[in-house]
Amino acid sequence: MRTLDFAPLLRSSIGFENLNRLVDFATRGEGDAYPPYNIEKLNDGEYRISMAVAGFSQDEIDVTVQDNVLIVTGQGADETDTGERQFLHRGIAKRAFERRFQLADVIKVTGASYEHGLLNIALVREVPEHKKPRKIEIGGSAHVQPAAIEGEVRQAA
């Protein structure tokens, strides 16, 4: 069973429009494991993705974030000296690649570095103020209408 129907769940939920896309992305599977990577949790709210991109220079790697998707692409330069070099064994793969990582809304990419054949991408969890827990005071009145809503109603009238 490769396809899942989430329509019954999505009918009674609000704000989970990306759930279907995320599950589809996860069930697709990794067809190609190149290049290998690690995802590390450095401490509370800080993460790092390390990708082994041996043979690539910084100019041949592109890191882009678009619509909560981190896209890392590598485009190896054309080797014009293949006539001068004769490989008896070529184990360092320098083929083009694209690797995608789905990011949560609160995860931000803060930077990237390249050292010793490893591309390191720093990520941090930034929870906006409106998503942080807040204390709601309980009033004594049995019928309480929020002031913000009253103000909106009065402005609309």
C-alpha cells in the first residue's frame, strides 16, 4: 500500500494542508543515497546537516531555501583534462546531485560552511512570539467576550 488517503482526517482539521504533501514526500523514499549526509542536534533548538561532497568546490554547490524546503544542489565542473588523466579506479563520484530537506515553519537556515569535503548547514529553531505558549487569565464573569473581538466588531459596524 503506497498511497494513503488522508481526506477523512483533513475534513475535520484546520491548518494541516501541508500534511498530505509531507507524507507523500516521506513515503516516496530515497532513490539515490548520494551524497551521504548526517543530521545532528547540537543543543536545544540548534541543528546541523553535514553532507559529504568530496571533490566539489564551494562554487559548484548551491544551497537554497524555498517554501520550507532546503535544496542542496551540486553541479560538477566539466573535466576538460580527461585526456591527460588515466584512472585505474575512479571511486570518488563527482556527479550532479540534488538533495531536498523538508523544514518545519519554525526552522531557519542560519548559514553554511565548507571544510575538508564536508558541507555544513546550520539551522536554528525560532519560535515566533505568537506561537509561544501564553497564560490566559480566568475572569469571574460567567459571560466574557474578548475585547479584541469586540473591537473588531465595532470597527466593522
